[in-house]
Amino acid sequence: MSLQFRQRVILVLLFMVCYSYVLPRWSDWSQNSRLDLVLALVDDSTVQIDRYTANTGDYALYNGHAYSDKAPGMALIALPVYMALRPVLNYPSLRSRLQSLASSGAFASTLRADGTGLNEDKVRFALVQYVLTLISVTLVAALFSVVFYAALRYLQIESTPALLGVLAYGLGTTAAPYAGNLYSHQVVAALLFSAFCLAWMPAPKAANWWISSLLCGLLLGWATISEYPAVLPALVIGVYAGYRKRWRWMVPMIIGGIPPMLLLIIHNMVAFDTPWPVGYAHSAFWGNQLRSGFMSVTYPHLVALWGLTFGSFRGLFVRAPWLLLALPGYLAWWKSRRWRAELWVALVVPLSLYLFYSSSEALWWGGFAAGPRYLVAGLPFLALPAIWWLGQHWHHKAARALAITLVCLSVAATWAEALAGQLFPDEQIKATWSDYVLPAWERGDIARNVGSALGLHGVASLLPLLGVSILLILLLFTQKDRQANSQQPVASSVMVRSS
């Protein structure tokens, strides 16, 4: 087994452990809306979620029926997982085990005193939510760490700073909490960046260029039907692919994007009698907020521009200060005169999402959220120049110390917020840290997790996660150190291109 293969296996295991350890939030409208569509499609053979609206406010009302107002891409990814899981749910031994788990003292301590408790239906719903998240989101996010690491190595970043960069991105940004919940943000990030890599890096065999272009189009198309604003970075990556691979890529790439678009059209025709994505136009609860501009989008607002970056409420750099290294990273990258076209993609993709969501004066903060969840899809592109800068300055002690310090602060801030309480911070709580995160930790109100299932309470429930994570991280870097003398330089035969 080669060193590179061992590193990739450890990365996937590490992220699977971290992302799957904390259970998806049970009373989250956004997650439940997607899950409701999956249940309706399989259990009821319909896109109507009338039976499930009690668990969500994220639904559309049209012709007397309720429909998920979310883009259907994430639900369609989870659909075959639920179809395979459904027969297993009726096993008596499984049902008995789940009920005993739900009545355990550790789980009971996470429930509201004035709540309705846990019954068999709720436990079943929670299990379905967890398994679908585990396979449809968490596994995708964990495997994506390998893609991201490969991109860093292709940039000729040394192994140690590249590994640190992957850990910083995967554990020290808002990507982390959304890799363990049934949201589409992290899946869309993986789809977009993987499509970019297909257009950027050479295919294993030159004859397979058309397969790569088809897959690139499929990934871009599925990202778009999972989060509609992803059409902006998808267009950027599509144009880049045409430039980098020459325009012969365009026809097969467009063909690859047709299947997800057809699925979207079919869903919308059945639900809303139109091929266009109009779910939010019929929103049952968000109608007033969506009336201004085009679905609340007008022009970038100063409060949102600040709030998504440096505001304590939802600011990206407050939670992940290491990403500030992207600013000198862009400049140094440009001055190097290398990979200029890729630099533009790494700049324009996160910028397009930032400007789009800052143009929504009413909803830019994303409701109940851990950090700026709407920016998650662009984070790997923003992380790229930050890690590139780190790789260029890795042998300078001061720069290395600064980067490691910022990464540690980012990981601490990200997980402190992600683990606080049984819901993501309320949109009504503007002082997120002083009024929500810190009080939750002080009273031991830690999100339900695998440790809770093992009978551990409060902060103590995180000890298994901490122990296993430290062990895997040490194993990751000691593997590299032991084999350093035999490791071949990366991309020695790769011709550095400039544009």
C-alpha cells in the first residue's frame, strides 16, 4: 500500500468520524423539507408532502397541496438510499433497539422539558435522517477531501502544508457542520470543485476526455438543481472548461448537464405546472421576505456584505480567520504568473456567491444556521489561494506559526458553534456567541451525538470524538514523516502552465 493511498484512507476515515459523530438536527425545517420529499416520493408515490408539514415550515402551497420549496437535487440523491433502507426499518430487533436507545438517560437529557418526548415514529424519522445524511452528504464530503488534497498536490504544494490545508478546510470552516446534516451546501461544494478539477487536471487516459467532459456537465447540472444560485459558479466553471480544454468540450459537457435539468423540469411540472423553479414563489411562511426584488434579491447591501464576512452574527472570517490568508494568496498567486486561468476561477466563484447572497436584504443570514451557510459552496475555491500561500511560505517559521495558530482558532470556533445546543443558532439571536454558544457550553447543552448514544452526558460525550480524531491526525502526519525519504516529488513530470 503506497504512502499516498494510506494518507487518503486516513483522511476519509477522519472526516467520516468527525462529520458523522454529531447527529443531524431533528427539528430543522430545511433538512426536514428535503427529507419529507424523499418520504413522499417513496412512501406515497407523490411529490406532495401534505402528511409531513407538521415538521417543517419550508414548504410551498400550490393548488391546495404542500410541496417542498427546496431545490430537489439533494432529495433525489438521497432517494435511492431511502429505497434501500426502507425494508430494514421494519425488523423487530431494530425497532426494539432504537426504542431503548431513545429512552436512555443521555438522550433524555437533550430533550426539552416541555416537549412531547420520543415515540417510535420520531425515532424512525431520526434514523432515516441520519442514514440518509451519512451516505448522501457525509460520505460525499469525506471522499471530497481526497479530491481537494489531489488538487493541492497538483498545485505543487508540499505534502505537510497540503494535509494541513485539507484539515483546515474540512474542520475549520462552515463546511464542517453542513457535512453532517441533510443540507445541500457541502454536496454542491464537492460537485462544483470536482467539476473544476475535471476541467483542470489531465484525465488518466487521453482518450477519455469526452467521459470527463460528460461527467463535468453532470456535476455542474446536479449542483444547479441542488442549489439554484449554484448556476452562477457553474457558468464560471463551464466557461473555464471551454477555455482550458478547448471548445470541443462544450457539446459533451452540455449533454452531461441535460439529465439533471430534465429531472428538475419533471419535478416542477408535476408540482407547480411549470418547468421553472418557482417553489419559493409559493412559500407558505417566507412570502413577505421574498416579495422585494427578484425573490428578495436586489443589489449588494452593506449590512450583508459586512455581515457575511466580519460580522459576529454570521461572519465567515470570524469563524475561519485562516481564510484571510486567501487575500495575500490571490496577490502572490497572480504575481507568480502561474495558473492564471485557475486563479480567476478561484476568485470569481466565491465572489459570485458572496455578491448574490449579500443582495438579499431579508434572508442573507440563512435562518437558523452555523455561520454563513450560503457561502459553503464557494469555500473550497476560497481555501485554494489561502493554502497556496501557506505552501509558498511553509519554510518561514513566522508564516508557519501564524497559519497553524489561525487554523487552530478556526477549528475551535467552528466546532464550538456547531456543537452548541440542539439547534443551530437562532436567527433572532444576533449576539450568537454571548447569547447562544457560550451559554450552551456552560450548561453542558451539547448537540446529540454518538457519545450520547453511548450514555455519556454533556461535554463528556465529545471525548470519544476528540480521542479518535487526535489519533487519526497523528497517524496522518507520522505516516508522512516516516516515509519522507522515500517519497517522490509531486508533479515532477507535470508541466506548469500559465495563461
